[in-house]
Amino acid sequence: MIAIVKSTVLQGLDGQIVEVEVDVSKGLPSFDIVGLPDTSVRESKDRVRSAIKNSGFEFPVKRITVNLAPADLKKEGPIYDLAIAIGILAATGQLPQERCGLFVYLGELSLNGSLRSVAGVLPNVLAVKESSLSEVIVPVENAKEAALVEGVNAFAAASLAELASFLCGESEIPPYRLDIRELMELSCVEISDFSDIKGQQAAKRALEVAAAGGHNLIMLGSPGSGKTLLARSLPGILPDMTFQESIEVTKIHSLAGLLPNSQPLVTRRPFRCPHHTASAVSIIGGGRIPKPGEVSLAHNGVLFLDEMPEFNKDTLEALRQPLEDGVVTISRINASLTYPARLMLVGALNPCPCGYFGDQTRECSCTPYQVQRYIARLSGPLLDRIDIHVEVPRLPYEDLSDQTRGESSGEIKKRVEGARAIQRRRFLMNNDKETLKDPVKLHCNACMGPREVRKYCKLSKEARTLLKEAFGRLGLSARSHDRVLKVSRTIADLADADLIEEAHLAEALQYRSVEKRL
């Protein structure tokens, strides 16, 4: 007898429905799974057999064939356990086939028949919605995550026996409901406040400009000057994520298995800080079946690379495409997948291996060759993609002993949100039809292309004269020229100015002056 139930398969963040076809026929006892299953799917045979027996049902001593269709897509993970078990019970008449076919099943089975949580539930449930289906059954631990998708009824089951009782009509499992507004207000992450940082007014201003325009930033300074603390305070002044942005980030974290059960929705902008020994695959993403890396986990947030020259050179060079395109494409023999990677890159580095080149209080022990070789680990093309370069000097005692509190992150955040609101209005008012099809294509000044730079970055007469002179003196490339204009546009937005004035451009050029030293 044949029974067909539904599950899902993911290709990157996109998914589609999988039909789990179960045939139970006479013959020598066997249990075969076909349809490009990986090892974890093939191992489900033992989990399903024990779960069915320990839930009070009869496991058929017959020939069982399970086909996961479409058969040309690789199936991986224990997410198909529940669908296979329901298919076997329906094919043997222990559960009603018609009712079993109404739902999509996601979940791993333990040997005693209880349901365990699985990774990637949110993108899988979104795939259910896109397939015009509306009923999905998930483990209790994944219920909140599944309930984030409007238009899909998520039923949470704790065990195979409880689910079987529901499918037979003997008990009721209500659809899980979630208060989205309450989730958006939740915050489980403590962020450093700018008022706790002594001095460093120039660096704080550079971070404000970077946050207001979504610009990449690099900080140069001796050890202990506060670079890491400044970077960790940056998320506190970034604008709050919209619900759509939260869903995008949550999908990636869910797929990577990093979503805690107590927090089904990521409401704070991600702040990822990988160690400098991280490999290129862990930063960019990859593997036999490509998985998202740190650049994708930092989507809509911040990727902080502390001690930037200590990272492997190939790893740093691999950042070029994500910084330019906002996506990362990973190609393997098995698949070629694209993950979003629209992020702010923040880097921190010392001026030399010992850290004290140019320091006024401690003498540098490095030779000129060592200094040059250390800084040369950051290539020109990579630095060209970083809009703001700022020097973070050692703090004098007067600044450290000053007891007055500086401006708080909340006050700076208001100005940043005001500048972002100006940018959104500008792009929405002037967007062409092509851009309107993709409203997230232009969401801040850093995302502008050459056409938008010419359109929106209008200079005053004095500013044009200054830019012409600086172009030759600083040796700016065409990309650097456009990035200076983008930063100038952001500074003008913070000042609520329609035209980029000489003072706005001068501040933007100041953020490129460290480039020559690098």
C-alpha cells in the first residue's frame, strides 16, 4: 500500500515541497530510502523503527521503500524522520491517509518517540507558504519559530503518539500563536553605551557617520586605545531592524542552527566577531553542501574583524565580493548557492607588529620593513572598499580621569535614524521602476551605485573645487572618489542639508587621509 505525505527541502535559503512516498509491500523485510538521501537521512531508518515501536504502534515486517521526491535534490538532516514515520503508519492503515496528507511534517524523532527540534524551520515554513500550503507540524521547541510566518498554521507536537492521536481525531492541538509586536520589543543583548567611552570624540563621530550611511570603517591605533570597545558600541546606535529585516536575519541563523529556542526572532542587529584564526570557509561560507558563513550571519548587522592584519590574506581578499555586491555566491560541484551579505565591515588594527609605531609614549621596536610588511597584509583593493579610515590615538590621563559622562548611544541613535529617514525618503521619491521592484536595493547611502552617486551627491561650487584638488593630492581611485561622495552625502544628511557643502566634503576627505599611511 502506498501513502504520500509532505516535507520540505532547502537549497540555501530557498525551499520547496518534498513528497515522501512510502510503499509497504509483501516481500523479504527491508527498509530502503531513495531520492538522494545523505547519511543522516539514511540513518533515520533506525530512529523511525524504534520510535514507531516505542510509541505503541506496529512496525511492519515487510518490504518498505521510501522515496523523497524530487529525487534530483540532495536531502540532508534528520528533518525527514517525522514525515517518514507518518508515511509508514498511513501506508499500513494505522493512521488515516487522507488526514495525514493535509499537513507538512518537519522534525527529528528520538528512539522513545518524542520529537526533537531541527535547524532551519523558519526558511522551511516559508517554503510551505510559498507552495500555497497552510498546515505544518513541528516539534514543540520549534513552534515559536514556525509561528512567525503569517498565513501558515503551525501545530506543535511533543511526541509521535500525541501527533497520532491528533491525526486520528482523538485529541486537539491548537495552532500556535505568537505576539510579533512583543517579540520585536524583546532584547536579550547588553550593548556598551557611548557615554561609557572616555574621550575619542573623533572616532565616535566617525562611527556615527558610518552608522548613518551604512559605511564600512577601519580603525588604526595602538593597543588599549579603545578600538574594540568602540566597535562593540556600534550596534547601539544603529537603527532598529524592521520586521522584514528581522525575518531575513532569523532565516540565516535558523539555517545555521544558531537560533535559541527562547528567542525565535532575532530583533537586534547581529554583531559577529570571528577570531583571526578563522578560515575562509567559516568567514565566507561553504562546505560540501554550502552553508552560510560569518558574512551572512552578519547580514543587516556588523562584522567586526579585530587585529585585521592577523587574518589570513586569502580570507581578507574573499571579502571583496560580499562588500561590493551585498551577497556571497558559493559554488560547489553539488550546488551553487547565494546567501545575503549586506553588512557593515568594521576593522581594527595596530600600526605595526608591536603596536606602538607612532605612539608618543612608548617606543616602537619594529624595523621599517616589518612595519611595511605588516600593513601590506591589507591590500589596496580591500582598503578601497572601506569608506572611512580613522585613527584612534592613545588617551591622555586627563580624558581617562574626566568624570563627566559623554553623549549617550540613545542621543546619537536619534540623529542616525533621522539621517536614515532622509535617505529612505530620497530613494523612494526618486526611485525608478527597476529599483522599486527591489525596495531593499537602496536603503542607505553606502548602497548607492555610480548612477545614484551622480544623481544624489550634488556639490556646491566650493566643494567641487576642493574635491578636484584632493583627487590629485590623495591619489584617489574612481571607486575612492565615489565613496568620498557617499560619505559626504551622509554627513550632509546628518546636518539636514540638501547640498554637499565644503565642510561636509572636507570631513569626508579627512576619513581617507589615513589611507596613505596604510
